[in-house]
Amino acid sequence: MVAPSFQVLVCGGLLVLCSIEALDNGLALTPPMGWLSWLRFGCNIDCDAKPTECISENLIKRTADLMVSEGYLAAGYEYITIDDCWLDKDRGPDGRLVPDPKRFPSGMKALADYVHSKGLKFGIYEDYGSSTCAGYPGVEGHEALDAETLASWDVDYIKLDGCNTDVRNMNKAYPAFGQLLNATGRPIVYACSWPYFLEVNHMKPNYTAVAEHCNVWRTWVDIRNSWASVVYTMNWMASNQQRLAPFAGPGHWNDPDMLVIGNSGLTVNQAKVQMAIWAILAAPLHMSVDLATIQPEFKAILLNRDIIAVNQDKLGKQGLRVWSETFSWRHKFQVWQRELSDNCYAIAIVYFGHHHTSSFFTHEELRIPRQNYLLQDLYNIETDRVLEAHKTLTFSMNGTDVKFYKFIPQAFDVFVKQI
């Protein structure tokens, strides 16, 4: 479960060869998929005023039921994770973490059992600091006890935030807590906020170390319920892609944060853009929406099996923004491209203009070899068509929209002979 390595360190006052442990837990071989409470439900703890929207075991059970009955689990969304504000304000007499007794009367082990009974996996939030971002007990000073407690509750996923601690200690603190999780023997996906806190404090993360010790890591600021926030996140990921993408792969992923899809901040077309780009980025797909009230057009985006297949591609290679021209008549376009395991490419062309338009792109602009391709429209707007090696890709689209294609080399596709 744990891969040991060795390094010369000062141990017990002596210069010796000490064993250190890196994360090698065999988990998250494709980007994790699931549901996370924060974006939609935040830190709502008033169950008297909003009984269906407060952070409680009732919300988690209801969401677990819907993830199964509405097809989300079957589509690959397997983790259901409680974010901040599940804790009581004080630890128990034995020093252990305690869930809020009013909102989680059955306790976390019973809740995990319920989630597992549905075929889902159970995730939880904590913070490395003295307290969480919302002011509840953090793990600092209780690291070993808390790792053992979380494992005893049969937690499958831990999101470890980084508020209320000295950022300068994070390069040691996050690997150390991962080692404690490994030592429990419980397979737990380890999602770190480590590089995010370094980035915002103008400290350069060592992504080699981050990828060695974490399954998932937040890259930048929290995403908000707005199109502007989604675009900002996309552009930040693109601007930093050369130093981020090399570290993504099976078992370790860059996380640009949750899917806003299904909430009030995005139109249907904007939701299609986010789903496409998160698939290109090989990003974790964490919904954060009320599954009891989501509109069917947004649900269809989240359950699109062809796009999920791109996100979950076994090659695990993060895609890149390969074209964004500021000073041309096409300056409102971006092209994002990802290599896939079957010699194919996924390409998303995002249009930021407000009016219907037509355009074209060459093979070179799409950063793909010049040959014949079968084009599969992953949103099923167009019928399949062939793009020949000597021709350009032409298309038309509405304002604020995306074209998302799978480019299948003709030589590798048995259906091309029928076209």
C-alpha cells in the first residue's frame, strides 16, 4: 500500500538513512467522480429554517438515494463528500473529532454504512490547521488520532483544507498526514489543498512532491456560482498548464474545483462549456447541486456518457489549451485538446461571443496530425462526419457555446467504411 523511499536526514540528533513514505495507494487511477456539498449548500447549519438544505445526515442520505435512483452512480459518480461544517465546535472528552449531534445524530460510522449500502463511497472534509475555514476543529496537534478516527468511520475520501495554519509548514505537514492515512490500512483518496495555499501566498509549489504525496490537489481559488468564475478558472489553468499538466496522471490529478452545473450561475450552454473543459483537463468531476431539484437539461450534461469517457480516459493525460488568439477576427475562440488512449483526440472549441457565428480551424491550429478523421459530436448536435486531411474543420455555433468533438483517425475506426 505504501512505497518506501530513503533519504539522508537528521534523526534523533544523528545523520542516518531514514525511511520516508510516499503515497502509493493504488487509488484514483482515473479522476474521482462524485458529489460535494460546498458550492450548493455551503455552511448552512440551520436545520430549523432550512431543513432540506442544511449540512446534515438527512441531506447526505437523500443525496445518496438520488445518486443511485437517478443514474449518477451508474454513470461513474461514486463519492459523496461532506465539506466543512459537519463538526461539533469542540472535540470529545477523549480528544476525538465529534460530528454535530443535532445534525448527525447517528454518527459518521452509521452514515458511512448507509452510503456504502447504496454502492457509493463516503468522503469527508477536514483542515490541517488548528481550525477549519469555518472555525471547527482542525487536525493540527491531533494528526495521528484524527487519521485513525477517520479510518475507523470507514471514510473513503478525505479533502484536507489549509486554513488557520502556517503555510511554511505545509511542505512537511501534508506528506506527514498522508503517511498517517496510509498507516491506518484504510484505502482513502487523499485530496490536498496544499499547492493552492502556496500559490495564493506567492510560494512556488513543488509539484513533484505534491504528486508524490496526494491523489488530488486543488490548484487555485474556490470556484463560484457564476460564468465569470468558470472562465477565470479555465484561463488560470491554461496560463499555468505547462507547469501543471506534466504532474497529472493515474493516481494524481490537478483539481480546478467543483462543477457549477445545475445551479443558478450557468446557462445550459455555459454548463456544456464547463463539462467539456473539465473533461479535457482530466479534472475530478465533483457535482455540487441539489439533485432533488436539478433541471433535466443540466442533468443530461452531467450524465453524458461520451464526455465522461473522455474525462475517465485510461491514458490519464491532461489536455491543454492549444489555441487562443487575442488579435484576430477569431479572438473570441479558444481551442482545448486532449490526447486519448485509443489514438484519438478530444477537442473543445469554446466561443465567447454573443451572436451566432461560423468559423473554421486547420489541423495545425487544432494541434493534430494531418490525416482523415471521423468526427463524433459529443453533445450529439451534429451527425458523425469525416474531416479529410486536406480540408479545414468548419462549423457554426450560437453565442457562448462549445463544440466538443472526438477525432477518430479513419484508419482506426471500423465505421468509417460505412460513411
